[in-house]
Amino acid sequence: MKIVKWFEDWVVIASFMVIVLVTFVNVVSRYTFQASLAFSEEITINLLVVLTMMGAVVGIRLGAHLGFSYLVENAKPTIRRTLIIIGAALMIVFLAVLLFWGSEMMIHQAVRGRATPSLGIPQWLFTLSIPLAGLLGIVRTLQAARVSLNEDTSAEAVAERMAQEAAPVIDDAELSGSTHSTSTTDRQGGRK
């Protein structure tokens, strides 16, 4: 799954970088040469779809989507389990629709030979992000539901998780300076 995580992250990063670069070059071209690049809108709109779809998958993986976490975390165990299963099932149904209809749209575009107007790039290459996001989203939703079902929701556990998420991670070297912590730990039994 590490390669899938890497793929998801880099599709989002690369899409965003290309959008920023093409938009910047277009603005400079427009104001410097009084000529707009014909392909810039085509590239940015198509990559924005890719960015949105794969960004949603990353959001599912990170648990960043909006939800009623207070309601779920404070519910009784049986109600909590039911809410998690219903939420995951609804997300999977939506993502399955994206997978099915996105695949159908992509196949029709490939069969018809549809290409982007300015650059002539096959349109299905951009549309591929829709069924791919549906598939990866289903996998990530199942993973998130499994984690949520096994998660401790006692008040103490929730407070501890929130404190860990909010607190910065500082190691011993940052607290006492790198040279001082090395000499101190060496005197205390050779730990570093």
C-alpha cells in the first residue's frame, strides 16, 4: 500500500504544480506579449478534475473530510458501530457510482477517439481519474471504517488522541541543544 499512497500523493502534487506553472506562464504571456496561451484553460480545467478526484481519495485516507465526529465518538458502542457502517456504506455506494459511470465515460471517450481541442491529448487520460478515484476511494473507505470500528472511543482515549494531534513533536536534542544532550546521554549509559 506504500506505493499506492505514494501514487495518490504525487498525482495530487504533480497536478497542482502543473496547474500553477501553466497559469503563471499564461499570465506572464498575457501581460508581456498581449497573447494568451490557447491551451492553458484546457490543461488547467482537466488537471483540476484530476486534482479534485485524487485529492478526495487522499482526504479519505487522512480522515480530513467533514463529518459528525462528535456524534459518532460520543455514541454508545452499538450506535457508534452502526453509524460507522452506514456512513461507510453510503460512501462506498457513491464511489461505486463514480467507478461505474466514470469507467463507462472513459471507455466511450477512448472508443470515439475524443481528444482535447488545443493539444489533441486523448480525453480519456484525464477522465481516468474519475473511476480510479472511485476504486481507490472504496479501498480507503474500507480501511478507514476498519480503523474506526476498532478505535477506542472512551473520553480518555479521545482526549489523548486530540492532545497528540495538537502537540508538536519535539525530541530531546531540540529541548536541550544538540551538544548538551549528547554529552548528557553519554554519561547516562551511552544512550543517544
